[in-house]
Amino acid sequence: MAPRASWKGYLKLSLVSCPVRLYPATSSSERVRFNQLHKTTHNRINMKPVDPELGLVDRADLVKGYEYEDKKYIIIDDDDLEAVKLESNHTLNIEAFVDAAEVDVIYQDAPYYLAPDGAMAEETFIVLREAMREAKKVAIARLVLSSRERVVTIGALEKGMFVCTLRAPNEVRATSAYFDSIPDAAPDPEMLGLAEALIKQKTTEFDPKQYEDRYEQALMAMIKEKLKGHKPIIAEAPERGNVVNLMDALKASLGQSKPAAASKSKPAAPEADSAPAEKPKRAASGTRRSPAKAKG
């Protein structure tokens, strides 16, 4: 059975267009989910709409309301929403092309796959896909999903295309509230060199299979044990190091760390005592020396 499309319409570039289908690229169906049960009967609880004055109400009596002032609403019905017609309701109209690296990761939201809708669309779809692949660009377009217009990027992916919805600028918080208080100071050169060596030692090729959800796995293991009538397995807390000095911690990390298992090219690991042995310069509490002292 073919996957169900989230959206169907046309991919359009200037006067060129072809019918396409949009599919979610991810699924959360395999996640462990819990239901709310009554503690005595173990019956599943139904969430029913309640009006403060009328009590339980029928869902058929619910309408959409926009709060324009505190506790004051304007009613929005289906005809109002239908009147807000945009081309992006049924068309992915490509407005521009940009380098993929220019789209900051903080704006990237939900991923989708885009495929041609029928054999007649395949030739045009392939031409547009390969043109973007050759140019090493992604397209910027708009479409309406869940009654909301979303700006998206479109790029070539294998035999199809990859679509990513983007967050609106007003949804992304400014960094100033979080980063402005961080001191603008140069790091200790020796410590920086040790940290760079540690990064090089742990560098590998990314394989998502190496980073499965361990909490999800532990949940399933606990559930299976309970189904067998056994007591839940208590996971041990990770051991915490006793290192109190950042320089010592970096040197110890280089000495104990092993190259990542998935790495195809193993960089030579520096010796634990390769760094000059000198008196620690800074405590692990985060105390920072001024740039002037660091140079001396």
C-alpha cells in the first residue's frame, strides 16, 4: 500500500510545472506512548470538552475563536478560512534559489519527501531535480500545510526531492538574551590545542544508527520485564570523574579516549604526556584568565 500524501499540488518554476506529492519524511509511531488510566479501574480516560457554564459539551458545538484581547474572541468559521485563498494552497511556486549552507539550521523545522504525481510528471520533475543538483542549490518556495502557509526549501535527494519547512523569523528567539553575558575572551592557547587534539581523536563519519534513543530502549526493556512479572531494572547512574582542573581533564581525556569506532580513517592519537608538563593554569570552576595573561 502506497504511503498517504500530506499534500498534493504542483511544483512550479516560472512557466514550468508538474504535479507532485508531499510525504512526511519522519515518523513517531514507534515511540513508546502512555495512556491516562484511572488508578483503580484502569479504564482509559476520555478527554471531553468542558464549558465552565454548561459542563460537558458536544464537539460538534465547538467553533474556532481568535483572542484579540484578554478573554475577548472573534469567531472564525470555515467560510472565513476558505476565503483566505493563496496560490500556495495548491502550488509550490519556486521564488528563488540559494546555497543550502545559507539556510541557518535554527530555521529548519519539519522534513518531507517530494515525488512526482504520476508518469506524466516524471520528465519535468527529473529535469528540475537534476538542475538543482548540478547548481548545488536549494529552492525557496511556499505551501499551505494545516491551514498555514509555510516557507520551505526544496533540494535534490537521491531520485526524489527533499522539502524542509522553515520557521518564521518571529518564531526564532534572538541570541542576545542568552549569549551577551558570555565573556569575549581568548582561550588559553595550550588548552585550546589539547581540545583540538581531542576533537581530532574523536572525529568520525556520522552514522545515525550509532545514536539510537537509549531512553526509548530502556523503557521497552522495563516494559517487557514488567510483562513477565519481574521488577523493573534500575539503570545505574553514569560515573562522574573526580578531575578538578581543566588542564588535567583535557590531558586525561586525551590519554583515556579512544578513536570513534565508526571512523574509517583513524587519526593518530596524541600521547597522554605529549603536552608540556606545567603547572595547571586554571581551575575547572570556569575561572578565566584575561587574554593578556594568556599570551604571556
